[in-house]
Amino acid sequence: MALVTKPGATRAEQLAADLSREIIEGTLPPGVRLDEHSLAHRFGVSRTPVREALKRLAGLGLAEVRPHRGVIVVDMPAARVTELFEALAEAEAVCARLAAIKRSSLELDQLEALHGEFEALKSEGSPLAIAIVNRAFHEGIYGGAHNGFLADHVMSLRKRLAPFTTAQFRLMGRPLQSAREHAIVLDSIRGRDGVTAGEVMRRHVMAVGAAWAQWAAADPDRNATAAGPAKRQSA
């Protein structure tokens, strides 16, 4: 497909944005190699903007250069991923606690609506559609915390883990379980119970990490080359 550049963006910037979205949505999963030639052919550009885009992805922590393999979608050692999930769990727990205390009625209504969307999708929705609503639900909680510095921090952590958090919805039954976990978090925020909201959110995020580990252990095809969108659907 030809690259469509948005006004004001260079080809490299637009390509980096498109690839970032595919990584975050899971279309390009962890371990996939980002081949310059294949990407240039796919997007109808020269290899120069592709090379610059890959540098941008590396700067964002979404890709990395591996000896003898080139540039791959970030695929960190399991211990490192676990550490990041622990950090994310603690940061999101603080967000949930603050949201329970500081959220407005409008923000609660928005969270209720997003949870309703997730419930509607959990059984028959595509993994990608579920993941998009899931991300919006979590971001709604960050907003309800009313702390811009904390929101920036947790969003940075979530972006680093995006290729891994999206994997959870490939597991049978995970969307239903995630919906149940969201309901408990929402109930605590609704009742302005900050202590419980923080604790259940911490458990929820650690459950996401455990789901990723289960998927990673069972996935036989994490080292494909990204000549185009990965065959597996994203979460």
C-alpha cells in the first residue's frame, strides 16, 4: 500500500506513526523483524525514510537492533517484561486510587460507557476492537486521577509494554476475565473506595502480565519477518 502522508508530517514521521500503531495494536507482534526492503516495497517509499522511521521506533522503545537479525519489534527478556509489568501495576494502582477520590460525575459516566462497550465486545468482538476499548478504559482512569505528571508516566510505561499487553486477548477466555476485573475496578471507583480501587487495579495489571507470559510460552511464530501485516490478529 502507498504511504499517505498527513499535512505537516515527513514520510519518515508518517511511516513511524503507522508502524507504531501496528505495534501497539499487535498487528506487528513482539519478535517480528522489520525489514527495510520489505517495508519500503509495502509502503511505496525509498529505504531512506524507512531507515529513519525505524530509528524513531527504537527511540520510542518499540523496536530494537539485534545482532545478525536487524531491527525487530521489541522482544525483551521475560524477567525485564515482568519488571515493567510490576512498575505499570503500581502506577496504575495509584491512578485508580486517585480516580476513586477525584473523578467527576462526567468522568464516571464515561468509564461506565466504556465498560459497557467492553462488555458488548468481550464474547464476539475482534481482538483489535476489544483492545482499543480496553486502552480507552484505562486512559479514562488516568484522566480521572487528575494528575498530569502521573498520567504521562503511566502512559510511557504502557507504551513500552504495548506489544505485550495486546497479546493477552489472543488467549481464549481472557476478554471475559478482563471484563470481570474491569467491573471490580469500576465498582470501587464508583463507590469512591480508593484503597480497594488501587489494590484491584494492581491485581488486574499483574494478571495481564501473566496472560502475556502464557501467550508467549505457547506462541510458535514470534520470529516472522514483517513483509506486511502479521497474519495473526492483534489484541
